[in-house]
Amino acid sequence: MTRRETLGLLGAAAFAKAAVTPPTDLFVSGTGAYHTYRIPSLIPSKKGTLLAFCEGRRAGGGDSGDIDILLRRSTDHGRTWSEPVTIVDMGADTVGNPCPVVDSKTGTIFLLLTSNPGNVTERQIIDQQITEQSVPQTRQVWIVSSGDDGVTWSKPREITESVKDPAWTWYATGPGVGIQLRGGRLVIPCDHVQAGTKEMYSHCIFSDDNGRTWRHGGRTSGKTNECQVAELRDGSLLLNMRSYAGQNRRAMARSSDGGVTWGAVELDPALVEPVCQASLLRVGTWLLFSNPASLKRENLTVRVSRDDGKTWPFRLVLEPGPAAYSCLAQVSRATFACLYERGAKTPYERISLAFFGPTDLVQTRAFSSLGSKPATAL
């Protein structure tokens, strides 16, 4: 990439910051009231405040149990942070999969979440093995919002009926972030499991009235779940999905109607994965993508595409050791950030934040065997 091309992305200020910073720990497992912190989400508010969300798992590291939603805020571009605050606590129940989106018109921050009883596992929900009459039979979907830059939050409002088909059992929002389209639509990437078949699908939910009401669009073909979405230069949407096709590659689908329907699912041979969550972020004419670029949860890598996800010629390794879930954000014209899970022995020891600039991303080309092949259909 030439200097002129990089300047065209973010302007001359892009060169003001071009050094990867050492990661800063925002949530360290075993500290505070929680055994484990997982599932990072990072988004800037309309005012530029950075909001870092995660799950606080009280008694253990598993996906069920007493799990709450935590938040830390930074009003100085990530230099200092508020103390962690628990913003959603449903008692002994599990509430998680944080997926925020910001309405640029109103400045309201919406946080989409899902819940289930803490004594019920994902497998029991998928297998429909819940026998207690008083226990919800499926996952429930919630929304909370903040109109004061994330300082205070509304009480959870359930939206399950409008965004979840009765034939879906398991359901998850994100995790990661949602987006707002140029036309104003708020879009949250989600996934679900079909009752009976136990097949996994990705889909999106959206709001066309500034977050007041929500509905779901169509699903992709099967063997996908956790996903992230980006609006491309032509206004179409790219859905990047965790894949269970057995190829250790990310799956992709495109929509030309704002997420109402999706085209064929393809595997991207450039995007190696160990079957894990990933992050996708559009910045100008670039797409940024982060995930553990390995066959196991390690080697957290940010990649760059300049052609709407067709190829990924550049890469930046943020964490060569154990690493898992991640979330990308643009902090300023000159700075990007990645909030991600990492550790010395396992990926779940801490959630850390690293900053980097545009030139960091284009200094190293991806391995030629992985970086330029087109996607292949399933």
C-alpha cells in the first residue's frame, strides 16, 4: 500500500499514531466479585467516550450460572478508566452476549442482551430438556439503553416476542457490536438454533425507528452462529460468521436489502479460525477483522481488506499467545483499538485493550498462502 492510499483512508492525521501500545488490562479474572470476565465489547459513544462491556461470571468460567453485565468508561480516549460497574444483574440468572449500538441521530446507546436461568445450560435449551414449569423454555432477548453517554442505564426491556421465532431455542446477540446503516437502520448480528433440527443459523435484527421497535430478518444457511456485520461501500451488508463446516475458516454472507435476506454462505480461505468469535469493523474504505488466526485460540490477529472483504492482504499480530474473543473500535482518526481476551496459560485470564494506527496495519503483508485467495462456496 502506498503512502497516498493510506492517507486517503483517514487523512494526514493517520500518521500521528503508528505504534502498537502494550495491552492494558481492564478486567482481570479472580479480582472483584467475579471468578471470570469474558465476552468483551467495545464501542465509542457519539461524544467519543469509550465503553468497554463484558460478562462477569461470579462462580466459575462456564457459560451458565450467575452472570452479569459490567461496564467501564473512558472519557479521555482510553488513557484512564472508571471502575467497573455492574449495569445488568438478573440475580442468579445468566445474562450475557453484550452487543451495543449507538444511534448517531440521538446519541442513545442501546445494549442488546440475552438471558436464561442460571441453572440451565445451553445444551438443555437446545435439546429442549427443561422440565420445570416455572423456567423459561428458551433464551430471552433484552435491551437496555443510556441517554447520558453510558453513565446511567434503563431497566431491561424484553423484546423476545418481536425478534425471536417461536421455533428457535438457543439464541444469542453478537457478541461484539451492532452498526447503524447510512439510511439510519440499527442492525444487531445474532444467531439461533432451530427446534427439532438443532441446526445453527446466523441472522440479524434491526430497528428503523431509533430503537423503539425491533424485528428479525431472514436467516443464513446452516452451520453458522456468532457473527458480526459491516456495511460495504455499495450499501450492501457483509455478515462474517463463526463456522461449523469443519474447515476452520470464517463463513461470509451478503445482503442487498439491509439484512432482510441473505445470499449464499461462503468460506473465506484467508480467515483461519479455531471456531471462535471474531470482530469486523468498517473504517472508511477499509474493513478490519480480528480473531485468533490459528487452529486453536491463540495468535490474535487484525487483518485489513481494501476490497470489501474479497482479500485480506495485510495483518498485525496483537497477541501471539493464548487469546480468544475480541472487539475492534475506531477511537479517533489516527487510532484504532482492540479489546480482547488473553492470558499466559489460557485465553480467559484477563480482558485487555491495545491501541494501534493505520500504518501498523499495512506494514506487514499476510502470508501469501492465506491472504489473497477468493472465497469458496459451501
